[in-house]
Amino acid sequence: HSFPTRRSSDLGPVLVTKEDAARALGMSISHFQRHVQSQIKCVYSGQLSLYHWRDLERWAEDEATIGGRSVA
């Protein structure tokens, strides 16, 4: 299934699973686990590990480069 893009006006999920987080960032789950998961906060609910949409957006923005150079 495709994962919809989220905008602040959407009523979509605020928290997403690891699988949906990876899909939303356009990467495999294993890549997400190796390179992203340790850099963002996680919400634990029972056996679920959930990630806040805004943290995924913040991570992507923080990692953005122009011509291979950090934008920040």
C-alpha cells in the first residue's frame, strides 16, 4: 500500500510504525534501522514502536544537502 504524504492540515496518523516511517522517507526498513532510527525519538505502546511524523520531517530537513554540502 502507498503511504500518503502528510501536511499539517491532514487528519492522517501522527505516529507511524517503523515500516511506514521507512516507506515515508523512501528507504528500506533495514536502511531506516541502520541510519535513522537511532537519531529520532520513539513512542513505545505495548509492543509497538511508533515514530512521530514531525520527527521524520525534521530528520529529513536536517539531513538535506545542496551539492553534497550541508545546508545548515
